[in-house]
Amino acid sequence: MPFNLPIFLTWLRILAIPLLIAVYYVPETWLSGHGRDSIATILFCAAAATDWLDGYLARKLNQTSAFGAFLDPVADKLMVAAALIVLVELGRTDAIIASIIIGREITISALREWMAKIGAHKSVAVSMIGKIKTSAQMLAIPLLLYVQPIAGIDVMRAGTWLIYIASVLTLWSMGYYMRMAWPEIIKRERNL
């Protein structure tokens, strides 16, 4: 297993997951509700920043690797899934929203793996709609973790709207990837 700075940052993102969850299990006498939300928000935002930074450094330092290419999206999906589960537990988002987003990630990951096995991975390369969906999620989740108004802005409402938008974009992007893969799926089925 290769080890370099970008992979180290990806591992830090994975290690942040249990910390984000643990924040909400610390006794109330140690950390208040707002303190918990603040720390969880900082952890999530730092993890999101390392997602951008590890990719940038891998390209800049010429330290790209097959293992890094595998680990990076796994870390992203684990972090988003953990945060969504926490938000459902806190009553800040609906289980259906979390299920849509997590279910799509599992489905598209499996689809990409299968398409790579059959040599058609370019059919499900990352699209602009997928990037917009990710941006909406990465904005919504910290807002829903933080929850307190900022400069008169109702952060909870903004986060709720963004997570709804992200869930619609999630379904849309899943449909897009399935449509791109469909010709290969049909071709493989006919050859069986």
C-alpha cells in the first residue's frame, strides 16, 4: 500500500468520521449542544477541505496512485453517510433523504465497479450534475450540523432546502449514470 501526503490526508478524513459521531456521545456536562454542533461542523468542513486538498496535492506532487484513487471516493462516501445518519438521529433531516443519498452512492459505486470490470468505465465517468450534487450536499450538511442562525440567516432552513435540492440532484445524477450505462447493460444481457 503506497503512503504519501495525499493518502495521509484521505486517511485523516476517514479518522474524522468516528470523531464526528463521538462528539454527540460526549456527556452534556463536557460539551454543550451548541459546542457539539460547532465541533461536528468544523470536523466535517475540515474533512471536505482535505477532499479538495488531497486531490490537488496528488496532481501537483505527481503522487497519484491506484490506491489513492480507490480510497478517496470511499472516504467521501463514508463521511457523507456518517454525517447524514447523525443528522437523521438529531431529527435535522429525514431518513428518506439520507436513504436516497446513501442508496445512490452505493448503487453508482457498484455500477462503476462493474463497468470498470467490463472495460466501459468511461460510460460512468463523473459528470457535471454529479459535481453539482456533491456541492449541494457539502453545503447542506455543515449547515444542518451547525443549525444556529448566522448573521440573521436561518441556517436550518437553508440547510434543509439544500439537502432537498441535493436529494433531487442525487436522483437525477443516478438516472444520468444509469442511462449512460444502459447500452452496456443491454449489450451484456443479450450476449448471455
